[in-house]
Amino acid sequence: MITIRVNRKEYHVDVEPDTPLLWVIRETIGLTGTKFGCGVAQCGACTIHLDGEAARSCVTPVERAIGREIVTIEGLPDDLGRPLKDAWIALDVPQCGYCQSGQIMAAAVLLRENPNPTDEDVDDGMTGNICRCGTYPRIRRAIHLAAQAIAKGAAR
Amino acid sequence: MRQSSPPISASPSPRYPRLWGFALVLLVAPSPASVSLDEKAATKDDPAASRVAFLAVYKVLSHPRCMNCHPAGDAPLQGEDSHPHAQNVKRGKDGAGKYALKCANCHQAKALPGENMPPGNPNWRLPSPEMPLVFQGKSPGALARQLKDPKQNGGKTLDQVLHHAAEDTLVLGCWNPGEGRAKPPLAHEEFVRELRTWIETGAHEPE
């Protein structure tokens, strides 16, 4: 039995230590917002946060997450999650939507580390998250919009 | 809850045939080379022997397993052809990547099973931007000068360079690169022996 914390809640799961964290999150725990894309850490659809850092859960053995804080799209805290989700909705970013939870999780790391990113910074932070619908221009605009909203919130 | 889960070792999708032709280093290290690192080097100056030894060392340092994480630019390389790392990964301020593309976001503490799956090491990174230790594009002479210069080699003495080559898990990982990747052209023991010979015979620079 392995104990992990996901979105500030503890789970006891009966899985092998090398089970991909993505499988535990989706199949064992039932949080399906995180998506399976490629299974080889190439596309970013499975991005979650592990102690605040982005991690590709499709190649992350669950044993790596023991004793660490896992956050999925369902549990992304509002300080970054709310402005990002609002911006995504305001600009109608998703087309099919499959990659978007991974996009937002990656964007949250970017904005936490760089609250006022340039276009180049956005590209550096987001280039590993593939969108087959090609929503990249809207993703970039939405990240700038979220950054502005966060800055306004902080100035209040 | 019990479940049957697919293994992490799932083969790479054919949609990404070469993307994991990664370079470098891994965690699970073979035994360090059997050189006595604590012996005081009995230096016998021999410029010709020294240069020959360094040319052997150079074959390893310029091999993709070593060179791919010592690039001339700001991006790691991957594959046997040392192409820029997929996803436009960059060095970052400490050598460990940027934002959601830090090395450890994909690279685990050890190589994942399966051909061309991400190789691993708990300390996976490039050299820092302040001390980039470039191997790519260096001639044997230039690389020898860099290895000897503490201002370019991370502040190391030649003894410390030898220790690094013999014991550092990132270096040792070059000989345990994960499935689908070639090892350097010399065995690790042979590499360390040639490096030691180079140092003991005066650390002369090839032309």
C-alpha cells in the first residue's frame, strides 16, 4: 500500500511502486482532468505539479511522489488557477481541449516564477506542451491576460 | 484498490521515432574505475605520451553521451547526431532547465526501461551558464586547455578533474545510458586510465 497526497488529501493506493503516477491519479483515484497523451514525456498533456514543480506524470513512478505534494488541475490553488482559468475562458482558448489542463499546469509554473513574462518567456515555458489544434497564439495571449489580472489583484 | 496498470516501459510511440535519442548520463552507475586516485601522481614529463593519452580522452569527451550535455549553445543536445533537445529545452539559470521544462520534470532518478525512454539521474542538469564547460566544437587542444583551467573547469585541480571523471554519477552514467543509446568508445576504466596518464605525463595539450 502506498500513501500519496493529491490536492491536499491523502490517498492509500494498492499499486506497484513503478506504476505511472498518471494511472494512479486517473484510474485509482478517479481524477480525470489530467490527460494521457503520448506516454513518453513528449507532449505535456499529463503535466501535474510535484512539490510545485511541473512533472510529466506519464513517466513519473508513483514512488517518486511519496511524501510529496501532488497537485492536479482539479486542485490548482486559486491564486494562480483562477486568473488562468478566467483568461482561458475569456479568450476561448481551447478548441478540442484535450491538452489544456496540461497547458494550464505548465502556465502556472511559468507565472509563479515569472509574473510578468515576455512572449519569449512564454515560449520558453510552454514549448513543451503540444496542442494539436494549434491554439498557441491564444494560449500566449491568455497567459499575458492572467499575468495582468494577477498583477492587478496584487496591487489592490 | 488493486488495478492492472500498464508499465512505464511502454515503447515510445511511432509518432516520435527519434525524439528520445537522448544524450548523457544516468544514475545507476557501474563501479568506479579501478584507479588509485589517492596515490600521489608520480609525474614523469612526457609530452608525446601525454598528447596521445589526451587524444584517447578526447574521443570520449566528444562522444554524444558526454558532449550532449556540454553544448556550445544554451540548449542540451540529444541523440547520436547531437541534435538540439526536443521541446526547445534551455539551460536555465542553474543548468537544470526553465519553468515547466526543468530536467527533472521528465528525467527520473534512473533511466526508464524501454528503448529511447528518458534517461535518468537524480542530479540531471547542464553545467551552469556561468561555467558552461563547453565540449561541443572544441578541438583537442582547446578542450585540454579548458580542462586544465580552473577558471573554466569549475575551479578544479587536475586531481579533482580525475576524481570527477572516475566517480561522478553523471559521468558514470554515460556508460549506462539506457536502452537505444551508444556508450562512449572507451570503457570507463580505460577512459580514466588515459586521463590519469595525460595528467601524470604533464597534461600537455595536443596541437
